[in-house]
Amino acid sequence: MGIIQAKSNVYESSASLFTKEELEKITKLFYAICGTSNATAVTIEQLEQHVSKYLTSPYILRLHDEMANVLSRKPRQNAQVSYQAFVVNLTHLLKGNLQQRGHIVRRLATENRVTTSSEEMISLIEEFINGYIVAVENSPEYTSWSIGTTHESNKKFAQVLLQDLFHKEHKYTDHAPEHQLSYIPAQHFDEEAIEDWLAKTPLIEHMMNTVFRAIFPVVDRIDQGFAFCTPTIPLCTGALWEQQETLLNIPSLLLLNHNLPVELRSQWKMLFSTSCHGESFSTLMKNVVQKGPTVVIVRDKDNYVFGGFASVSWEIRSDFSGNSRCFLFSLSPNMCTYTPSGLNENYMYMNINKQTLPNGLGFGGQLNHFGVWINSTFDMGHSRAMPLCTTYNSPQLTAKQEFGIDKIEIWGVGPSAEDTANGKVCFIFFSSN
């Protein structure tokens, strides 16, 4: 009787976290998954039919086992998900705390062990990336882009998201050694380690939220927390996709947009691309000077892709500008961001037609020794950062210190000045507690 009462208490406690309207949606969803209004439990086949759009079979099997046995905490004891267990699971999946989320991640990542391996975590995060793309593919933001992804790109992005778990001494935005970015440690992680990692990785929390709330659409959008109200995929404007391609893919867009100041994540606008505007530095300046914050992306002749975020408008001047919100990044072959070191304030530089000063666009370092430099002639650039760029602690971002430029594109980020002036932009912040 005590066990039955305990299970009842867990159910009642979970149900109390949902509104009356949400509980009604949960009941309707439960019967919809079962296929009948007099069903008492969800089978593995029924759950797989409902979830297969977002997760593949191995993860659906583990999810069903967790859902069926959430009240017993003994894997594989129950073969079906009762209504009470369904409600308790939706509490954990949609409104769970870090401990509950850490348990879910571990249960999905591995087969009934106490710990999960590095490779299993990478596979699970790749699964969430794919599920996230499916969950947002019909949104206005996603459909405004013409980009895709590959298995290799997803795996690289998964490793970036897992840096705080794999290498606690170096966060991927805090200047991890270049060789470490692709190194997968032979380690196993318990739920406590996973909880600590989730607390430091809001982007994966957002992606998990998005996937589970697409699978179980019962929670009011207004209740989805701060992370859900800051766009991860921005609205794209200004791009003529029938005439151009972008250097971005879905993982690189997610990474860069997530690292922008929150008020700049809602919209990206194509300002300049060599494929559309030609190799003209005067056109580049015309399109980006005094146009607000920008993301500059370069591909060199060796197919390295890298660049920087300029946190303020570009302007022609003989000294550096910008602030500590600027950062550098690498997208290929490695994926990483590099934030300011605090050693100097040489964040961004642009000049033209000066005989005694560098003419072009650059980030970090010092004059003639930039972390990233694009010459105004558009023929060459450099990344003189040996051993590290003093401004961003970034390594040399290219195969060769001096590189040939293959393609450049520059995106304006954040709401347009016109929208801001007309009061069309409103930021709403919610506490996730």
C-alpha cells in the first residue's frame, strides 16, 4: 500500500505543475497516441509511430523504457506507459529540473548503465540536432534560409556542445588548444557530470526543449522559459538564394547566433557577398559602414572558413574600435569561438587610402599583425597569431599565415534600425526558474 501511495503522490505532484488546460491537452494526446479513448497504456509500437519523425528507433526504445518505468525506477519492469507514468514523464521532459534532465540524457544515451561514454554522448547530441531541425523546419525563420547540414558537420557541432563535459579545464569559447577540438576522450560520465554540463550549455537545453515540446505539444508557449524566447535560428533577410550560396550551414548558424548578444539574435541580413557584389572593397565599405553589428565570414583558398563578429558599426578610422562583445571564430576545419582576452582593446579595424597605415579590414592583434586581416585589394589576407592573437587568444585560423581569399560574406545582425525606430521590436524575457 505504501508503494502505491508513493506512486500516487509522485503523480499528483507532477500533475500540479501543469495548468488545467495543459492537463486536458495531455489527456487528449495520451489517447491520440494510443489510438482510442478507452486505452490504459501506450505501447512501444504506438510511441514509435508518434515519435519517429524526431528520434530514431534506438532512442525511442530507451525513451519508452524510461517512460514505462519512471514510477518504479527499475528498467524493463513494465512494458507499457500508464497514464500516470505518462504525466510524470511529461513533467520531467517539459518542465524538469537539472537532475531530471541529467537522468533523461543518461537514459537516452546508453543501455541501462550507470554511466555513458563520450561516443554515446556525441551520438545522442547528433540525434538532438537532427530532431531540432525537424522541429523547426516549418518555422518562418528556418524557411527564410537556404542551408542544410551534413553528418560530419553535425558531429563537429556535437563535439563543440560537449566541450564543457569532455574538457572541463577548457570551454570551447575559452581558448581550448586547437588539437583538443577534435579529440574525443575515452571517458564515462555519470548523471552528476551530465547535470553540471547541462547547466553550462544552454544551447543544448534549448534544443532538447524544442524537440520534446514538438513531440509532446501540450505546454503553453508563454511558459517555455528564457532560452525558448531568444531565437536560435534567426530570420534571414536580404539574401537572393537563387543567385548565391552562403558559407553557413545549420550548425555554424546555430553556433554563431547563440554567441551573439541576445538582442541581436532575431534577424540576420545579407549586406555583402563577393558572389553577388564582386571583389570590391569600396562596395564592401558602402554596404557595411554605419550599418550596425556584423558577422564577417571568410573562406580562403585552402577551404578554411573563419571570421569575426563586429559588435559595433564599422567606420573608417586610423585606430581600432569595438568592444569586449566582439569575438573571432573558426567554422572549418575546426569549429570554435574565441572571446577577448582582456590584454588589449584592439577589437576591429577598417581603413582605406592611407599610405602609412594598413588598408583593409581586420580583427585583433596589432597593426600589420591581425588575428584576421582582409587586404583592401581583396587578393590576400593574413592570420598572424603565433603563438596566439593577443586580443582574442585565438590561434592562427588558417593553414598558412598569408592566405588567398576565395569568398567573403558579411551579415548585419539584429533588428534593423528602421524597425527599432518604429517600435516594431520588443524583447520579452522570462525566468527559467
